[in-house]
Amino acid sequence: MATVTDKLEKLTQGNTGFALDLYHSFRKACPGNLFFSPYSVSACLAMALLGARGNTAVQIARGLRLGEVDSETHAKLAAIQEALLRDGGKANIELRIANRLWIRRGFPVLSQFLDWVNCYYRGGFQEVDFSQSQEVCRLINEWVNKTTNAMIPEIVREDQIRDAMLVLANAIYFHGKWSAPFEKEATESRPFYLSSGKGIEVPMMEQRAAGWYARVPNLQILEKWYGEGEFSMVILLPDRYDGLEGLEATLSGKNLDAWLSMLGGKDEIDIQLPKFRIESKPPLKPALIDMGMVDVFDARKADFSGITGKRDLFINEAIHKAVIEVEEEGTRAAAATVLTLYFGATPDPRPRLVFHADRPFMFLIRHNPSRTILFLGRVVDPR
């Protein structure tokens, strides 16, 4: 099986760290089922990073766990995307990754920025009239719907893009057939125990097959391959029905790497896995702010001058939606991420004083040459 090159090792470790950071942020805000694509989010942010400058770029790079961004960073990210697409075209695997920009007609975007988006992320662009928000909303949603094979028919609403200058979007679709599929006839209704201990009946797939397996304290790990093994699902199963919270508390990049390194081939494993479908729309904007990407959402602090040549844009909306279906034949999953950039105030390079007369105050009127006070008073209640 192909492995990532040493040249990209540090970057892929950063991607894992970013994925876990997102997970920890989302799980606090999303009780119950959760599903998302950290790759989709990072790809969209990477395009924004191409146009980010100063502290804005530092915060995005730090949040993405990219380390110090240099001339090779985007080339390495592009190499990862190309490797994904290459392996995503092999037998029993279908993988689509698409990036696109919608630009307000007449809005001056630097040709260098558009060239970089196309060069590194295969991102095309289209000029649109955002005042015709219903039509533009339809265009964006149709693009996402097509790219995700109709798994995500809608990602944005009119009110989210009406005042946008620029919309950045990523969409990803995965369809993998198990290397060892489950027999449909073996699927039966079996109990699944909630964290409370209550048992519920669910369709449970079952098979006896070879696989990759590991056991660590309080945890079993199973890796089940798709196609020729370039893609797989890894399942982390706590020993206790109420053990998920404890697992999440210990989930880190270091621990995950250690656990996965212990996986070994087993001749036969009795496997039971529930069929499931999850549709999730976790709150992306608060998660990114929680991860340190603060300035990008601040109209006065954001610096995306690499897009227009001016500090006149900030990210107003960050939207993510994902869907997964796991069945006997394999897995279908899709996700989309959208960033909407709005006009912000161009900051005055001089330090700004703040004076808000929002409490009782005194005042006077005077003649300056003679320094004669003509009127003196106070305001306690402006009504």
C-alpha cells in the first residue's frame, strides 16, 4: 500500500492535529451523533490562506497546524490532494474533491490569487451578481449537489451570500466498497447499548473475516479496508458502554498514532457493525474562533490583502455540512465547506482614539483667545 512520503510527514501530522482539534470543539457543541470532514474544512481554509497576510495568515496557519508557512506549503498540500485523487480512482473507490470561487461581478480580485487557487487546488471561479441572491444560491447549491452526488443538495441560504464579495467552497464525495463486504442476509436486528446502559434494537451487520486489529487498555481498534486498502475505516470501540467520554478525553494525535501503530493482521475476526446514516451540520465558525482564528472574522483586523491588494475583506460565514451512510456493500460519505467573504472597513494605519459619551458628563463653551468660559453644564440624562 502506498504511504505518505517523508517530505509530507510533518504536514500530515498537522492535518491529524487539526482534525482532532475540530473534533474536540464540535463534540462540546454537538451532543449525540457527529460527522464532519476536516479535509474539506482545511482545503477551504487553505485557499483563504493564499490571500491572507500578517497576523491573519499566522492565525490560519496555526489553526491548521501547518507550522511556518513557506513557498512549499501549498505545493505540499496540493501534492496530498493529488495523491488522494490518484488513489481515489482505483478499483471499488470513487473520490471527488472540488474547489470553487464565486466572485461579485466587478469586484477586483488579483489575478495572482486566482492563478494560485487554480494551480494548487484546481479551483475555478465564476463572476456572479450577488444581488440576485436566489440565482447565486441556486448555482452554489447545484454545484455542491452535483459534486457530492446528491448527498448534500443544499449548503447555503440566500441571506448568507446576499452581501458577499467572494465565496470560497470545497466539496468532497467518497464511495468505497468494502474489501470484504458484509452479506445482507447476515444483517439482523440486535441490541445496541446507549451510554445510559439502555439497549435499543438496530440493524447489525455481521461477518467473520480477516482484518487489522489491536487492543489497548479499555479499547479495541478495528481497521476495515475499502477497495485495495488505500482507504479504510478505523473503529475505536471502548470496552464499556459509557466509555466514549473517557476515550475522547485521551484522544490526541500522539495517542492515535500509537494506537494505530499497534494494528496487526488477524486471520479471522467476528465483526458486528451497525448500519447507520448520519447527517451533521456542526457550528464551524465558533470552532475556528475557539482554535485561534479570531482576526479572520473581524472586519477591522482581517487581512486578506493577497486577494484584492487591500485590507477590505473579512470572513462573515463559515458553513460545514456532512453526511455518511454505512451499509453492507461499503460507505458513502460527502461534505461541503463554504466561506463567505464580506467587505470590511479599511483600517486607518494611525492609532485610533475612542471617545464614547455614553454616561453622564460635563461640558463647557469658551472663548479660546481669552480663555473665557461662556457656558458650563453637565448631561445626566440626554432625554
